[in-house]
Amino acid sequence: MDRAAEQRRLQDQLRAIADHLLRYDRIIVSQARVGIVDLQKIIIGIMGLGITLASFILIMLYRDTAAALVCLTGEIRTFDFQEPTVSCPKNTCREVADLHEAINGFAARMRQTAPETVGLDRQEAQAMLAETINETTNQLNGIMNYAQLLSDTAEEEALSEEKRVMLRKIIEGGTKIAAVWKRITL
């Protein structure tokens, strides 16, 4: 019986030690959890600051391009071939300026050749129109490619939804213009 009593006493001591170890483990885990949560807050704050800075930099770099495209879209919708040109904002990128130039060239040719086209047959007039549309489509594709590149990097850099919407509108606007030009050539 002494042995059975000794075994019970030893089991009780082992249980007490296990309870103390569990309490100690809970204290260590709760302290580690607090440290990890604090570290996560710091990391999230730094990432938020980085994303904000990247967003502002992208806005500053591409605001002139987006504004010029929105302006161009509005002017094209109401464009009358009797007017001299489509205006180009001063601070635009080369691709947008080239697109403006191509549209103005097309308008100038249309004004100059309008009396001449009366004598042209339908195929010659369509070929001339197709050439002009091809030139402007190439410029438009360049703009849409840049906007698509920005859109692709927007997800990696976690840009705001507003900026993603602006990029989608640029791409959609370009796609609509291309569709209209394609219908003209058909």
C-alpha cells in the first residue's frame, strides 16, 4: 500500500506541475500574441503609407494623360469637321499629342478633300478613310496599352478603387472609339 500511496502522491505532484506548466504556457502565448499584434500593426501602417505614396506618385505622373484623354473624348463626340482643330492640352504625353495630331490631320484632310471626294469613287474614299482610321487606331492602341500596363500594376500596388475606375474608363473609352472606327471601315 505504501507503493500505491506513493504513486498517487507522485501523480498528484505531476498533475500540479502540468497545471503550472499550462499556466506558464498561457502567459507566454498571450505575451507573444501581444508582441505579434503590435508588429503586425507597425507593418500594416508602413504598407499603408507606401501604398498611399505610390498612389499619389501615380496620380501626379498620369493625371495630365487621363485629363487629356477625357477632354479628347468629349471633343470627339461633338466634333464638327468644319471646325479648325481639336485642341490639345499643353501638358500631355507624347502619345496623346500624337493622337491629337492624327485626328487634326484627319479633319484637315476631310475638309480639303471633301469637294474632291465628290469625283472619287466609293472605294477610293473608303481607302482614304481606312488609312486615316488606321493611323489614329495605332495611336489609340498605344494609349490603351499604357493604360492597361497601369491597370496591371494597379493591382500589385493596391491602388484605390477610384484610380482603377479611371484606368478602366480610359481602356473602355479607347475600346469604344476603336469600335466606332471599325464600324466606319466596314
